[in-house]
Amino acid sequence: MKFTTPYRPSRVLAGVSIAAAILLATVACSSGQETNAAGQTSGVKSGPITIALLQKQGDQQFFVDQAAGAKAAADKAGKVTLKVIDLKSDSNLAISQLDAMIAQKVDGILITVPDQQIGPQVISAAKAANIPLIALDDPIKDASGKEATFAGFDDHSMGAMAGDQTGPLYQAAGWNASDTRILSAYKPDLSVCVDRAKGSEDAFKKAIGSAEAPKTIVIGTDMSSPDAQNKAGAVITANPDVKHWIVWGCNDDNSTGVVTALQNSGVSPENIIGVGLGAYLACKDWKAGLTTGNKADVFVSGIQVGKTAADAMIGLLREGTPLPPKSIAKTFEVNAKNYKDVGMTCN
């Protein structure tokens, strides 16, 4: 299955598997669909379809874009209603809203959970109601450890793209490890963040070769820019002898929050190498022509993920096209000079 990007027809979001998997053993009574011998939905519903999109931190630009991508897919398909629900960072809200969507007998569920620990409960509830489910962005597993169908990113590789850019920038700056620190900001109990941080660290060390790497300080955040900024402030105050700072994070909110804290504390942008993931905040500095510590980024398209997940769900419900176990989005290394070349509009 091939998914085209709304930015450029040449970019794709590939389903990473030949074999197709679906979460359900039976089909929803409310959907009027049939199942084949493998227990997969045969896709005979030609009438109206309703899909719930449940998002954590729905006010973040990435998730705003994700909802827009899903809505575009729904509008194009026709007779598809998309219900977008912001779960904020509240696991209890996630469960209650999931139950509400099940009670309303939606045909499919797309969800980014606020906490991966509720994964088994989410999967179990959808399965009991015979409603197909795709996990977006943050993988979740059932009680046996089996992963739900997923649409998102290869997190270690995405983090590595940040490290690949950071290494040469550090070397070009001529900084020393002794008076430089790496601030790595992320939610430590979120697996995708751990993978991204590890990818950044591995690629950075590879890029600088035998040179000594600066020490890393981990800043635990709730994934929001204000929290990253607040948490970084205490770290900066506690390290007055540090002259140079490298910043990376699990998303653009983390990295930009830390960069903002550094600049607000009087650190010159020339002494900051911030390389984020998402580019939806860093590009605003670049678009405005600001001198900023946000030196580079990794562009990931929320629109693409939302569109891909919705297309897959619609294909399953309407055509019986099996869900690919994983759909992995392409990512792009960007900076102030080239971000427009990969189709970024920087809203």
C-alpha cells in the first residue's frame, strides 16, 4: 500500500510489512461488516463511516496537523465522519473518551495514548467491542505483549538524524567537552522518547569520532514547551561554568523550550546548538529571520501520519484492505536554509 504526501507526490509513507495484521477476531455488530476465515473485516460497509481520532496534547502543532491530515483523508473518501478528541495528557480522560466512542458505536479508532501503560486496557476495550484500532505515534501493547497496529516513526532512526546534524555543528564550532553540556529533554517513561534520545546520542558520538563527548544532563519533562523551559531553568542555574550548550529532545516542544530557557538566561544563540524533532516550532524562528539557538531539526509530518492512518482505516472498513502492522513515516533533516525545500509551510 502506497501513501502519497500532501506536500510532494514523490514522498511516501510506506507500510512496513508484507503480511497484514488486524486487531480483531470478529467484526463489530454495529458496522454491518463481515469477516473472512482469518477473522479480518471483509469491508462491505458502503454507507456512512465514523472514525474517532483520540490525541494526546491535541493543541500541539504536530497533532493539529495530524488531525488535518486525517480529516483530508475522510473528506476525500466521502461519507466518513471524523471525531477529533483532545485527551490532553490525561489517561483517565483517555479511557472515558474511549468508552464514550465505543458506546457511540464508531466504526474505527485512531489513538495516541497519553501514557503507554494504558495500552492493554485500550486494546482490550476496542477488541471487546469489535472495533478496529490503530495506535498513532506511541506504540502500545496488549496484555500479552503484542503490539497494536501502528502508524508513526522509526524513533531511533529519527533521533539519529538529530545526532547526525549535531555532530558536525559541534565540530565546526570548535567547542571543548570540558565546558560544554548536552541537555537531553524528554519524558523518561515514554518508550519513543528513550529511543529517540538514544538515537541522538549514538549518532552524535559516531559523528565526532574519537573526540571526547560532552557530558549529558537529562531533563525530564511532560513533553510541553513550558515545562521544558521551566525544568531547564534550574539546570542552567546549577551549571554556571558551562559556556556552550547542545540541546536535543523528544519533540520540538522539548528542544525549543530548553533553547528558550537558555536564551532567556543570557546565553547567546552562538553558544547554543539546538536540534529538535518535528521542526514545527524551530521553523518559526527561521521564517521570522531570527538569530536563534535552534540550529537544525528533523521534519516529521503530522499531516502525513494522520492521512495515512485514516486512509488505512477507511480502506479496511470500506474495501476490506488489511491493515499493515506498521506504517513508518519518512523524515527529513532541515535547517534555516532548506526547510522550505521539503515542503514545510511553517504555520
